Amino acid sequence: MSGFNSIACKTLTLVIFFFAVAVSFVVADDVVVLTEENFEKEVGQDRGALVEFYAPWCGHCKKLATEYEKLGTSFKKAKSVLIGKGFLFQPTPENKDRLKVPLSYIPDSQVDIFQKEDHVDCDEHKSLCSKYGVSGYPTIQWFPKGSLEPKKYEGARTAEALAAFVNLEGGTNVKIATIPSNVVVLTTDNFNEVILDETKDVLVEFYAPWCGHCKNLAPTYEKVATAFKLEEDVVIANLDADKYKDLAEKYGVSGYPTLKFFPKTNKAGEDYDAGRDLDDFVNFINEKCGTSRDAKGKFTSKAGIVASLDELVKEFVSAADDEKKAILARMEEEAGKLSGSSARYGNIYLKAAKSSIEKGSDYAKNEIQRLERMLDK
């Protein structure tokens, strides 16, 4: 019987997770990721292709990332042109530590190199680099329609310059799309309204337009804002501290960029002292705000899980039918203590438990099957 209860508990928890995922929005990437497995299936076919060969640890590649994403978004509907990027860093057990991105960003063909310490033959991964003359990063090349003979791009690394090149080579007439920022811009007019809102957790970057470190941080900070844009109680904001010096001085800002976190429970603010890579920011927000997003804004496997309610779920699934309503009442009491994302997840727990009482023991299994069909569409 205990085995059955364990399965039932896991099944009900899965229902809760699937509910959470079903109502989520997946942030799309408009740049096609190329690997050795799909390169010749995508490039050299019935459309021209601009390809960036990059390495995740490369500083120049990181600076190019935002401009290249603008390019991909702008050419998304241009059927005669593909904007792609190829992960061609040659990882070995000796240099794998230079990679500072999650395994989820790595092509499947290379994941094993970062999970094993024993010797890995990387010759197969070098072939694509040498084939197209790539010796440094980033290298940007144009592949005409129906050809695998590339032309190297030597121009400026801005979205506008890249677009002009692609339009010339591909015979298109695409203009760079203006992509709205997901970072909330603070001024004297809205600062207190945003920062002092006790229903919001707010991360603020105090920056100066002339600051080099601020400019380097900007693309990463925008990605943080994009990852959490669907979290209603999380705000990623910035303030031009050079323009609004009084506000900067009020919060003890003396250097740029300075990052401060204003949680719901402490509107006096606290220093952000974590790292400044994308994953560092994402982990910080998830820990402090109770969210469960990855660097691309997708739900993680922890999404929808509330530890205090999980314990009650275990009691619920093992209880006799005449005891379930009493446990449901305790779940409702516990859910009433939650706020933000956890409160939304708590409502999902309650909905699943109520439906389980109303529809019987097969409810969880049937609901998982229904939600899987929904997600597959």
C-alpha cells in the first residue's frame, strides 16, 4: 500500500507541475543554433545563411550576442535567409572549466565532455572548424543559397551593419526591428512607486551612461529582465545614477554599476553581492523571490512545487476518503499564508486536491495525460 501511496503522491505532484508549465510562456530564440549534426541540413540549402562561429567563454562573442539576437529577430520572417550560430568551442577535460554556461546551452553531441573527467577524443569536434577556416571567435561567415563555400564578414559588429551585409548578399530589404526592453527604467517620477511597492521584489542597477562596466553588463541585465518578465511580482529595473544623483546618494551609491535588491519585506534595500553572470542573477532571483525560471525564462523542474504543501499532499493521498476534506482544509490554510508565485502555485495544489476528491483516484493519471496532449500540440 505504501508503494501505491508513493506513486499517487508523485502523480499528484506531476499534475501540479504540468499545470504550472501549461500556463507558462516559452521565450523563443530567433537565431538557429547549429551543430555538426544539423549544419549541412540548414546551411547551403534553399536559402542564404549568415553564421556566427562562437565560444561561450569568448568576451567578444558575449558583446556581440545582443546585436546578433536583434539581427535574428529582424530576419525571423525572411524566408530566403537564415541567421544561425555555431557552438564550435573544442572542449576537453583540461579546458572545460572555461565554459560558464549551463549544460542546457550545449549541443547534445558535446554534453558528455562536460560530464566526464576521463579522456575525450575531440577530433570530431574540430572538423567543422577547420573545414570553414575558423581559427578565432567570433567568426561570421555568409553562405550563399545552395553553397557551402563561405564569404567572411569583415564589417562592424552591430545589428545595423550586419543587416546591411545580409540584405546585400541575400537580396532582402529587412530593417532592424526595435526590440522593447524588459528592464523598467526608473526616474524621480516613478522610483518610489516601483521600489516601495510591497507586492514586488525589485532588483535595481544604478548605472552611468559613460561607465564601461555598465555597458558590458547591459546585455546580461536585459536577459535577466527577459527571463523574469512573466513573473508579476518580480521587477528588474535600472536608474541613471549620473542623472539622478540625489536618488543614488540616498541609497549609498558611490560606484557604477551598483546593484541593490528591494524585496517585499525590506524596502530599505540590501546590497546585491552575488556574481554578474546570467546564471548568478537567475539563481539569486529564484532563491530570493521563490521563482523557478532558467536563464531563458523557461520553468525549471522545481516550478510549481511548494515544500509545505508537498508534505500535506503525502498525507492527502494516503488518507481515507472521509479524511481528505479535513486535510484539504489544512492545505487551504497553508496556501493562505503564501504570496507571489508560491500563492499561485498554492491555488494549483488546491484545485488538484479538490478535483481528486470530486473525480476519484484516477483523476491525477487522467489529468497528466490530458495536459501532456495539450503541451504536445
